[in-house]
Amino acid sequence: MKTGFFKQYSKQLIAAAVILVICIVLAILKPAKDELMSHTSPEMQKMIEADESSSRKRVTVTYNDLFIINYASLSTSGAKVMSEKYVGFVGKVYPADEGVMKVTGQMVNYTYRMLGCGENLMHGAKLTILLTTLTVIFGVVLGTILALAKISKKKWLSGLASAYIFFFRGTPLLIQLFVVYFTVPGVCGFAWRDIFSASDAEAVYKGAFTAALIAFGLNSGAYCAEIVRSAIQSIDKGQFEAAKALGMNYFQTMTRIIIPQSVRRMIPNVSNEFIMVLKDASLVFAISLMDITTISKNIMTSEGSYLVFIPALVIYLVITAFFGFIFDKIEKKFSVYE
Amino acid sequence: MSDNYEYILKTEHVSKRFGTLEVLKDINLQVKKGEVICIIGPSGAGKSTFLRSLNQLEKITSGKIFIKDELFLHRENDHTVDRLLREKQQELLLEMGMVFQRFNLFPHKTVLQNVCEAPVIVRKENKDEVEKRARDLLEKVGLSEKADEYPSRLSGGQQQRVAIARALAMNPEIMLFDEPTSALDPELVGDVLQVMKELAESGMTMLCVTHEMGFAREVADRVLFMADGIIAEEGTPEEIFTNPQAERTKNFLNAILEA
């Protein structure tokens, strides 16, 4: 099994190893933070030293470490406005006040912020990945239940499942999100942040995250139901008959025979669903969660930088590629018997 | 379960309709323990449907089915008139093993897992004991070295022998074979028939729908010739093959022997 895996993915693994080694080398060669800071002008250094003994800071220092490259930005406000930016890369420190290095510095800073580095799980790419993964897990579980209900011989049950699927596929996800986030607590008389402790500084974000997870999960469940249903119905009728002839009941037949076989057939579609959810997750900007999209939009608004969307796209692509690989691997793992 | 019964399996006036199509018309059959019965006949005669309705893969339209002299199911016009309690039904159904034309092995399980699945899951038997029995059964069908293979790596004949072992693992008293060799390449038929023959010799009660006339002639205690949903003729292999009475039996056998 292990050797099989290495053989199967030898090219990708070698490529990944080469990239990793290059990154590690670049990370080792990268100048340290102190070195970056030592390039600042004497005037700026004086102000930083003065700040250390003063309660009122005059210099705003931003330091972003992106593993292979780092970036420092120092700016003052008040009587004398100064701004200095530096990029550190492969043993050298470059001033980043203009030209290519300025753009590079900006990109490092934007990427750093959109990835949510230095922040908790409720920020940037971490939020997006967490929300997407949980949504798809929620969606597949709910979708399986809905699919079994839909193919049930009980008319009311399959009708109920059909109605559910019809509703959630037939209305915009954004409005579903609004309903869960605004309407439901409004009608029921609670606030999403209340489900977390009042002393939790992130309660608002966690509350919004919960609402988003519920809305996306309910929606994804409707799509996953169709994925699961078509996978189950693609299983040969003889499998049901063999299980029945051996005395298995419906539950045993489904859990031991039919669903394990359906899983492999679901994976390509679930992978697709994952990518759809990943992109749909950007809708959380409407309930002010700080995901990649929201952060990029905020940067655009506050700094007027139209270039911010390029690293945003790259981050989404990298996430998609990574999970595409994972799903591919899972599919191969489930295909051993074919 | 009492062993004091006259017939292990009995049907009275069994009929089956698919819409307006009458597939089985008034089938009456009595099977004694240990009997080997081969059902032959042209395609569309209702042979498979009859076999499948015995272990409830098809619901009969009307008629009575008795297992070990107990009224298992009585239906009239697609409505159940009388039946055993569900648990009792289930218990009796487990006395019937079935082998399908298309094997229907579980492709995601290895050969050994295929054989062990039902005794462990349905009968809740001890896993180690079942595995030991499964290995014995696989040896009996000549496939002990394939225990850890997936069915897709096996030939059709091997798959069918695994399917037989899988059915036997439940310790059934009756084995139903639904054209077990029809989906096989000709050179693979022999091994499967050999296994079935040994099974018959061991005293298993068997009902086989088959096109293998040689097998029917050699192994069967009784041969049923079915056509158009009725048992057109029944008798010993000798009677059916050497001296058929019904016109349709004669035509069928002539057509087969000429081919």
C-alpha cells in the first residue's frame, strides 16, 4: 500500500519535495527581522528608541514574515510624516518605496493578511478552509440522510426530501445566509453571538461563523443529496438482492454494502462540491466575517490597491489545487478493489 | 426448529403477475429434504421468477408458500392474507441460500470478507469461528489461496464458486441456484458444476434453474420442465430426457440437443 502510494504519485512527490527544499533554502537565506530593521534611517531609529520609553507610540511598525520572504513597514504620523518599507529576500534587504520592490512589498503584506497569519482561526484563508471543510462534512452527512429519504418507498418521506432539495437549490445562497443570520434570531429572539460567552472577544465572529456554517451546510446538503442519490442508484441491483438473500436488513445493506460502494462514485462530485463551497464561502463578506474575500475588499477600499485581488486569486487556486490532490488521493484509495 | 416435517419446501397455487403479464400460473411443488431438483425450460418460462419468489426477492401475486410445513406466506391478489411473524420469517429465510447468475459478490470486500460478512453481521456469530469456517468452505470450492483477493481479480467461474461458499457460510438447508453457469465462459462451467455436484452428494436440498442438461441428467432427483408460467412436465431425469411426454418438452429438448 505504502510503496503503491509513492509509485503512484512519484512525480508529484518529487516536485513537492523539490519545492519544499527550495523554500527551506530561501527561508534560511532570508534576512532576519533585526537585519531588516537595521536598514531604517537614523532618524526613524531614533524615533523607535524614543517610543520605547514613551507611552505614546509615534511609529507604526508592521512586520510580515511569509517564510521565504519578509517585509517591514515603518510609518510615523504627527508633525513629521515618514514612511519606510523594506523587503528581505535571499540574504538581502531591499528598500520597497517604489517600483517592483514596492509592489512586491505590498503583495507580501496583502498575502500575509489574507492568509490570516498572526491571527486566530476566524481570519483569512484559515476561516475559508475551516468553513468549507466543515460545510462539506455537514453537507455530505445531511445529503446522505436526504438521499436515503428521497429513495425511500414512503411517499411522505421522499416528498419531504424532494421539497427540501427543491427549496435549497431553488433559492439564492446569499438570501439563505441572510435568513439564518438575521431572520432566524430575529424571529426566535436571540443573537448568534450569545451562544458564545460574553467575555469572548471573538463571540461576534464565532456567532457569524456558526450561522454561516448552518446556512452553507443546509444548502450543501441539498446538492450532496443528489450526488449521494445518483451514486446509490448507480449500484447494481444485484448487490441489494445478494444482501437480501443473505438476510441483511435495510440498514445493514445500506451501511455495509451499498454506501461503501457508492463512496468511490461520489468522490469526484464531492470534490466538485467542495470547490463550489470554497468559492461560495466568499459570500460571508455579507455578514462581515473576515475571510479572504472580505480582507481583499477591505484592503482595496482602505488602501486603494487594485492589485490586491491577484494574490487573492492565487490563494484560492492554491487551496483548490491542494484539496483537488487530496480528493484524488482518496478516490484512488477507494478504488483498490476495481 | 422442529425437524418433523414432511416437505422442506412447498408451494400451492403460486402465481405472479407483472402488470398484465402472467409470469407464473398456479405452480404447485413439493420438495423433500435432500432432494435435488433441476428446473429447465425456454427463456421467459418463469423459472427464475419462481426461484426468486421462493426467497422473497419477488412478491408473489397469490398462492401459498410453506417452509418446513409452516405457512410462510399466503397472498391473494397482491394482498398478504396470512404470514408468519417477521422474525420467524427471517429465521426461515436464512435457511435458503441463493446463488445468482451474475454472482453479485460484494466488490469492495475481499473473497474472505464476502464469505464472512453475513454470518458475522446477520447471525452475530463469533468472527474467528466464522473465518475458520469460511476458509474451510473456500478450500472446499478450491479457492483457499484467493481468500485475500478482491472479486475483480477472479475469473467468472472463481467468482461463482466464492458466491456458493458465501451462501453456504450461512449454513442453509436449501440452496437456490439461478442459472449459475449461464454467465460463464464455457471452459469455466465445469469447476462450478463440480462444486454443485459435490454439494448435491453431501445431501443438500437444491433447486437449480439451469441450461446444463448434462448436469440435470446426472445430478437431479427430479427435473421440472417449465414453459409459459406452468410446470409443463415433471419427472425423473430418465423420464424427462429419454421419454418426454409433453409436446413442448420434446420440442425444447430437440432444439437444445441439435444446437
